[in-house]
Amino acid sequence: MGTQFTLLIADRNRHVRDFLRREFTAEGYLVDLAKDGKELVTILDSAVSHDLLILDLDMPCAGGPELLEHVLESKPLLPVVVHTFLTDDTTHSAIQKAAAFLEKSGTNLDQLKEVVISVLRKCYPSRFGSMEACDGDETP
């Protein structure tokens, strides 16, 4: 990657957050973390800018499709990769508007990295020297 991207990872599980931070930092990303829906909203409302959000919908203090709807409304240009366990909510309209959806499992880190770079390439083509556009329909 020629340009450093900043990711925001929102996951209820501290071990998952720390693991993903280590993995994505090793890949050259800057990484911020949110432990619950309240902290995520606070971070998004701050002046800090992020290039992509990796979001687990199962978050304390606010979660599910409603949290994703809030993110999409408050930060419409922020691509969101929903990384969560499958639920009945996967057909919710907010989830369909996310840049990508990836079912959480203990073995899909490489796939998550591929989805992240694919979404970044699509949403920030000028930072990759390409002219594609981000339209929120990326799927793994």
C-alpha cells in the first residue's frame, strides 16, 4: 500500500479487538478501537477521520442494525465492513447498504484482510492510482 489508511475496529470482545489491531497494524494500517456502541458513536462524532470501519453488530450499549443505520446516516462516506456472526438481521436494509458483509469465524482473517483492501481500493481509487468509485455493494 502506497498510502497509509486508518481503520476503526468496533468489536465487543477485547481479544478480537487487540488481535485485529495487531494484524492490521502489521499490514501498515493505523488502527483505532471501539469497545461498544457508545464509544463508537463518540469516536465517529469526534474530529478524528477514519477510512474504513470494521463493525461487529453484536455490541453492548447500542448494536445491531440500528447502530449500523446510525453510522450510515452520520458518516455516509465511511465504508463499513460488517464482520459479525450470522443472525436473522442479515437481510436488514442497513446491512445491505454496508460496503461488505463477512461472517465472523476463527479462520477468516485472510478473507477479512482481502475484503478490507478491496473496499479501500474501490472507495479510495485515487490513493491506489485507479478511477473506480465506492458504491457500497462490495461482497466477499
